[in-house]
Amino acid sequence: MSANPVQMYDLQKDKSQIFPTYNAVTQSQFETVGHPGKWDRSVAVLNTTVDFTGSNYGAGAVFITQTSTNATASLSAGGTVLLGNLPTGIHELGVSQVVSVDATKTVYVLINTEGF
């Protein structure tokens, strides 16, 4: 039984395949290579209603930083969650809308626009 050979790269010759190039004027390294991590941006919701469709599509979690917030999350497949009943922390939910009537406690919705 033979082992699979390890792929070796000549870094000088093959660096364009390992490290894609990008134009720093027109695009960021994140746009070229991708965003690390599970979520790549957040939307703060405080005393307003935010829909997570269009450019906000991909909301996959809420981050509760303070208990007893007066906000609700509508879920993408139906139903709602009273966010004030959740403990502080990150809760993975498919969110379509967050309604906050709390002027002091922010709810952060975490969005993944890369892959689901």
C-alpha cells in the first residue's frame, strides 16, 4: 500500500495560485479571497424595525447583549421569538425581521453573505 504523495508548491512560481492577487484600489482582500469566520457583518437594531431581505439577506443569528430587551424576531420559515426571553449571547436563528421598541438595549443581527 503506497501513501498519497504530498503536493509541493514552489512558492515563487505558484504563489498566484496560493495567494490570489487583488487590486487594492478597486477591491479588498476580503472581496477577492473571502470573509473569514461564520458571519461577515452585523446590523444593530435599536428602537426600529429592520427587514433582513435584499442587501440584508443572510441573517443567521441574533446577538443579545442585555437581558430583557423589548424586541421580537420574525423567523424566515414563520413564527416569532420574543428576544427578551432569551439569555445574553449569540442565538442562531433564520431571521427575516427584527422589531425593537426598546430605546436603550441594542440587538445585533449577524449576517453571512458568503455561504449558507
